[in-house]
Amino acid sequence: MTSSPVSTPDDIATALPAFAEIEAAAKRLHGLAVRTPLLESPALNDRVGGRVLLKAETLQRTGSFKFRGAYNRISQIPDAARAAGVVAFSSGNHAQGVAAAAALLGLPATIIMPADAPAMKLANTRAYGAEVIPYERSSTSREALAVEIAERRGATIVRPFDDAGVIAGQGTCGLEIADQAAALDAQLDALLVCCGGGGLTAGCALAMAERSPNTAVYTVEPEGFDDTRRSLVGGERVSNTEGGKSFCDALLSPTPGHLTFAINQRHAAGGLAVSDAEVAEAMAYAYRTLKLVIEPGGAVALAAVLAGRIEARGKTIAVVLSGGNVDPQAYAEILARESDAA
Amino acid sequence: MTSSPVSTPDDIATALPAFAEIEAAAKRLHGLAVRTPLLESPALNDRVGGRVLLKAETLQRTGSFKFRGAYNRISQIPDAARAAGVVAFSSGNHAQGVAAAAALLGLPATIIMPADAPAMKLANTRAYGAEVIPYERSSTSREALAVEIAERRGATIVRPFDDAGVIAGQGTCGLEIADQAAALDAQLDALLVCCGGGGLTAGCALAMAERSPNTAVYTVEPEGFDDTRRSLVGGERVSNTEGGKSFCDALLSPTPGHLTFAINQRHAAGGLAVSDAEVAEAMAYAYRTLKLVIEPGGAVALAAVLAGRIEARGKTIAVVLSGGNVDPQAYAEILARESDAA
């Protein structure tokens, strides 16, 4: 039940999901995942001098894209293993996705979460019926803890990104973007994806390679946590320096996954990084102008466009808003700071 | 240029917009107004035991539906009258709609706004290039001031609701709801519309009467400002009692319009009213669960569903979220109060 993560080149090649698995995931998710809208704001277009299409995964079930991958993965657990349930480790959005998917499918779920995760993420995960085990970020290996619990119970670990079923599920987001852009007669020059471990990017990149091959897919990460960007530049997986700080709590994974990096290395055009100040400005812009609630980690791709980290003038760029689970007080503080600065 | 509002029965009958004028408005607005999404939230459906479809006019150009009516009306001003510009009076959303529409069409705009309107509404209206004239709610007749300015300049008054061109423009919102619901194979039992002077309701009711005649259209107003509800009950236009209080700044019109009431009397099923506390709860729910920013006046229809003012169990109900222009500090205070209460 506790399949190890793949790591050898042969293992990786064998485990990579094919495009057909994204299509299969879309069938499984039909009627359960929200087909989130691809939004367009005249004010945003005017500001950047291009056309920006916003994939609002903030409006997804559980408030982030993570439900897609979690449900796709859990729905494929063999009958004999279902009663023992699932175990996951997550900073909060994968936690909610796994908890909600397991509840829909009738499996018990245990989620290992940082004790300092946003209160909303902890509360929602419990509200979906999962058992939450808090851990201290500094002192505990969450993965080792998950493996220990899974082995003891015979439960299935649902990894947050380095899993073919999870990647294929996230890829349904990219499939929808390609379909929705085509319905608007929009030729996407680029797609910007918020990136932690790289699962959403990998899924979307696989989908775009098949459906919109001329679209350049970029990861966007917080400064200091741009392990995927640096790995893409260097051609091998590198880790973030320890001790970095960012308020993008959803994007603090230390290293790209084996599977996700193999896919992103092949299909992504490159990586971008944004500062926390740029993310805060994007969140304030989202509130004031877009009327959308976006969490820090969900706003990095929008921040990259607003801060000019990619040239948008005359271009058509799709941007994933990957999640909206942010405590109201934290949002209020960001808005208050931005007002002072304005 | 300063056509009086209609008031005699014959005038009203002559001035009522026909359904064809909504279709004509939709053509004028194509590519300029946002075709806002009709959103669905599994969490909200679960909570009410029915299917709720949310028409997110918060995502409209200028952050509210008002752009639709303003643009439709202003675009029909004869060439000879364009240089003298437009004058409007508004608590803030019509102000922004008129200012943005006039800017797109190249007409100067003067807007009379309450001095205590939300800061965001005042700032945005100015940012669209309009001249803003503040007035004191208690001491000045904003309509008399508008007439005086319009006569002096030869400018055209763009009334906030009692105008066939404005009503037809707002009706495009209803047209989209009918089309979008049909695309989802959803049979709408009811449509709930936030109601101030009744322009949005009248436009939507006209559209639904033609496109979805079995849908019951309800106005939703703040308690103490339910002049339309009481007028519908009594069969004639009545006014709100002076001195009432509500934080739904967009919905404080004292009396239904002549045209809007004539339409709503014929086509609306009835009126609902919600308390400020229910509106605050709806705004908190929108932030936490829907990830949408909704202003008080834009949240009354959602509040009616959440508070059980209409039975949603087993029904399919469309709800207009009419605007999202709310100062961050005001929103933060509502969220903080709701957190304390939770």
C-alpha cells in the first residue's frame, strides 16, 4: 500500500502519465470537479496591454485545484485497499482536496499538516471529516510520519504531487484551459502556473503539449523557493536553501518531484519567480479590481504578469489562480498595507 | 436634453422597453460588457439542499452590472448632444458604470455622488475620468442638482433606473442567465435579484418572461428599504419610511421607479427582504467558501437563499451577485465580526 516514490530513471520513465490519463481523469471528475471559468477582466487587459485569461481554480471544490488530483488518485484505489483509507501530508490545499475526495468516495482520511498552517485550511480539512495530525515544520519529517502511519494501518499514501494519478488529475485544469481558450478563439502565447512541487504545472504542460503545443508553459514560484526554476535552468533537480521565508504557504516544497521534473523539463519553457511584495500587490489587485479572493500561493502567477516578470504587451496569456484559502485577517493585513502604500 | 422622468400612465405605457430592446442592447454591449459566468458551488448546493447558480456581476466591467445599462443608454445619445456630455446621480455603482461607458464613448461625464459613498466608489468614478460632485445625503436633492447642471450645460441625464435604455441594458444580464442556465440543462424555478430602484429586476424580469417564463422572479431588498416588496404587495408605489438604516449603500432608493414598477408589477412574483446581519453572513460566506468579494448591496440575494427566506431545497435558483465594490476595511470588519460569532 505504501508504494515508494519513484526515483530511478527507469522507474520515472515507466511511471510518467500519458495524455490519455488526463482525458480519463476528466471523465472521472465530470460532475464532481467544478469546470472553473476562464475569466477576463477589461481592466487587467488595459493595465498590461495584452489579453490575460484567468483560470479561477479558487472557485474549485475545496477552494483550490488540489481536488482534481486527489479525487483522480483516490478513485483508482483498488476495492481491497479502500477500507484502510488514505494518508496524506500537505500544507493545506492538498489536505482539503484529499479530505473532500475521500469523503465523497467513502474512504477514511488521515492528513498530516503543519501546526502553523492557515486556520482556514486546518478547519476545512477537519470539516470534510478527515483526521488531522499536526506536526512541527522544523522538527519532523512529514513524509516519514506518513509512511509510518500508512504501514501501520495498511493505508494508501496520496502524495501531493509526485504521483501519476495526481498529475493526471491536475492536468484536467490544463485541458479545460485549452478548450476554453479555443472557444474564445484565443491563441495562448503563454500559460503561467503557480508551482510548489510541480504537479499542477506538469499536468497542465502535458495537456498543453497535446492540445496547444505553441503555448509556452512557465512555472511561477516565490523568490527563495524557486527550486523548479533553477532546476530547469541547470537541467537537474536542485533544492531550495534552508531558512528562506515566504508567506506563500502553499508553495514551500523544497525540491521538484521526480515525475514532475521529468515532465516539466520536457514541456515547460522556463520558470519565473516573484517577491512576496509582488504577491501582496497581486492579492490587493485581485480584491479591488478582480473581486476575487486569492491566497498568496495562488496569486504568484498573477503577480508575475502584474510585475512585468513576463512581457504581456500584445500577448495572450493564461494565468492559473490556483487557490483561495486565506485567513481573513491575513488578507485584511495585506489590503491595509497596500492602502498605506497607495 | 433633460427629459423628465415619465409618470402618467400613458407616458409609462409608451416608454416601457420591449424585449427586442434587450436583444439590441446585447448587440451593443457585445465585446464591451463581460459575459459574466454563472457559477455553481458544490458547497453551497450541499448547504441549501438545492441547486444555486450565481450570476457573478461582481466580475463585470466596473465591478457591478451597472455598466450594462449605462453603456446601452449613453451609446444611443444623438450625435448633436454628445459633446455636452452626461450627468448622473448615483450612490456609486451607476456612477462608475456611467463614467466608464462615457469614457469608452468619448463623452464627458459629471456624477453627483453622496459625500459618504464608499471611498472605492468615489475613487474609481474619478479614475474613469468623470467629474465628481459630492453632496450631503441629508440636505440636498441630488435629482434637482442633476437637472440644474444638465440644463445649464445642455447635458443628458442618465437616470439610474427609470429609463427604458437603462432597463434594457440591465436586461442583458437576465438574457445571459437564461442562456447560461439552458446550456447547463437547468430549469430555473426562481431568479433572485438585488433591488434598489428596480432597474436590474425589471430588465431581468422582461428577459425571463420571454426566455424562461416559468421562472419566478423575486426582488431582494434590505429590511427597512423594501419599498418594492411592499409596493408589489399593495399594488401601488410606496416609499420607505425616512430614517431607516442599512449598510447596503447601493440599495437605499426611497421608491420604485415608474417604469421599473410597471414592469415588476407585471412580471415579478414577489419581494423578499433580508437583515443587515444576514447580509453580513452572506458576505462572510462569499469570502470563506465562494472566494468572491461581494459588496453589501450585491449580497442581498445570496443572503435570502442562505437565510432561508426562500425555500431552496430541491429547487434550482439563480441568484444575481450584483456588485463587489466594497472598501477593504469594511469587509475586514464584517469578517472579523463573523469570526467572533462563529
